[in-house]
Amino acid sequence: VNLSEQTLQDSTSTDAYVRKRTHELSLLSIVIPTYNEELVIHVLYHRLREVLDQLSIPYELIFVNDGSKDQTLRELMKLAREHSEVKVIDFSRNFGHQIAVTAGMDHSQGDAVVIMDADLQDSPQLIKEFVAKWRDGYDVVYAIREERKGETVFKRATAKLFYRTMQRLTDVHIPLDTGDFRLMNRNVVDSLTAIHERHRFIRGLVAWAGYSQIGVPYVRDERYAGETKYPLKKMIKFALDGITSFSFKPLQWATKVGFTVALLGFISAIVIVYEKIFTNVTIQGWASIMVALLVIGGMQLLVLGIVGEYIGRIYDEVRARPLYLIQDLYNFDNEKQLYRM
Ligand code: UDP
Ligand code: MG
């Protein structure tokens, strides 16, 4: 164990003592969400094959087609027809990245499950290190993005800001600059399957679950082909899901702002009444009233918006619609349920 690994290990919330595993992996599951990724699937498969053949562990590749509008499904079917280890879950529509990953995990059977993106930004080579750490006894091995290649300054800056804001806002320790690229032991996967939340922020849920966790640094490559499936709108929704599912701080912030504004109002009321009764000062009207009106009006709407973000999510949880709907399953032996409550 070198020094940087040591500090990473110490920074996780679980105790550092882990016992080496005495058994080998009997099956490794790899879950890959895909949305309009027709250009990368072929290459991804071959890069994965290379690594997995070197590891010589039995494996299954679970591709989740998240309602792609291009030829992704056809590419996946081609693979599935030739290789029985390639399994495909075809969603009835686009349910989003986090839900696709969830479905993949629900249908996985391995002793350990790796989650990775389809676009080769997450290097398949790192799976070897994941497995090595699993053998050392860790239940979660997550990849830390030391460097991000080929992403816009804006994306890198907002991502950096987001992970640091999350750390300030939440009580669970979510490792900095860590995506969903990780390996999880079966006990962790089962814990996640038991969680029924609809607005899922998986990297947070894994941190919340605990167990023995460790990070390995890596350089995140450029997307192999195609363009990002996370436009700004999805990034904002993702960030809000993360914050609302792990923190009440924005609501507490609203209380504090309310108190402060009320206090200021009270003080100025005293001053104004004093001036009116005991002095000859003419109290300036329009400007001060407008400023107060706009500031308070803006604050109120903002706070209402924050409350709304929470209420909307509560509403979604209460309606309890299925998390996802599956149109078809390919290469799965025993047909499982086609939805998940
Ligand atoms: N993805 C998905 N459903 C979506 C959006 C994305 O399954 O609605 C998949 C996508 O195919 C990729 C992964 O999630 O495998 C990460 O997306 P992307 O690489 O576009 O995000 P970025 O790396 O730009 O943040
Ligand atoms: Mg990507």
C-alpha cells in the first residue's frame, strides 16, 4: 500500500481493517447504462473482453438500453446473439442514467458488480485494480477522477464545485471527484436493491451504506465517440437530486434567512417610527420601498422554489410509481419482473 492509497483509505468513513478474501470471484457482473451510444458499443465490448480474458474470471455484461433513439439496441442485440455473457435490458423509454444503473444491479447475479459508463471515459483496465482491491477484502472500490480529459472548462468547473458543495451540505461522506465507476461486493448491491427511492443519487447511497470502502485514482479519458448525454438541464436535475436526497440544509438556510430579514425589518421599523415621531426628518419613500419589496419578493420566491424541490420529490415518492419499465430482456435465464416498485 503506497502513501496516497493510505490517505484515501483513511479518509473513508469505515474502519480501515479489512480481511483478505479466501475465495475467488465466481462471477463478476458489469453494468453499463447506454443511451444513444451506437458508436461506442462495439469498441467497448472488445476493450472489456481484453481485460476480462486476462482476469480469467467468469463474467456477465449487463447493458441497459435506456430508451435510445439510435441503433444502440441493434448493436447490443448483435453482441447478445453471438455471446451469451452479454445480457440486455431494454427499457420502455428513457428513464435516466441512475435508474438504468439500478436496473442493471437489480438483474445482476455476480459476487461483485462493476458500474461503468459506455463511452470509454472509464477505462476498462481499471477493473483489474478493482478486483485486486476486492481480493484484499474491500466491499466498495470507487474510482477517483484525478484528471479529466477532453471535457469543457465549464463541465470541469461545475463538477468540481458540485462535489465540494455536496461535501459541505451533507452528513454522509461522499468522496470528492468520484463518479459511479466502481466495484461493489454483493452485500452492498443487495443493500442498494433494498432502497426504494425514486430520485436516486447512487454514489451518495453507496457512501451512506458504509461497509469497507477504498478509492483508486485514475485519469478520466475523453469520450470515445458521440457527445455527452448529460446536457446542463440533466446536470442540474442530477445535482438537485443529490442535494435534496442527502441534505436538509437548504431548508434550514431558508429559516435563517427568514429570521435575519425579519430582524432587519423590526429594527428599521423602530428607527422609522422614532424618526417620524421625534424628528423632523422627511422619510424618503419610493426607492427604499421598492428595494425592500423586490428583495423580499425575490427571497420569498426563492425559498418557495427550494421548498418546492422537496415537495415535488415527496410527491413522486408517495405516488410510488414503478422505478422503471422493461420492454424486453435478452439472455437472462429466468425471466424476472419487468418493473420495479
Ligand atoms: N446515460 C443513460 N441515460 C441517460 C443519460 C446517460 O443511460 O439518460 C448513460 C450514457 O450512455 C453513458 C453514461 O450514462 O454510458 C454517462 O453519460 P455521459 O458519458 O454522456 O455523461 P458524461 O460523462 O458526459 O458526464
Ligand atoms: Mg461520459
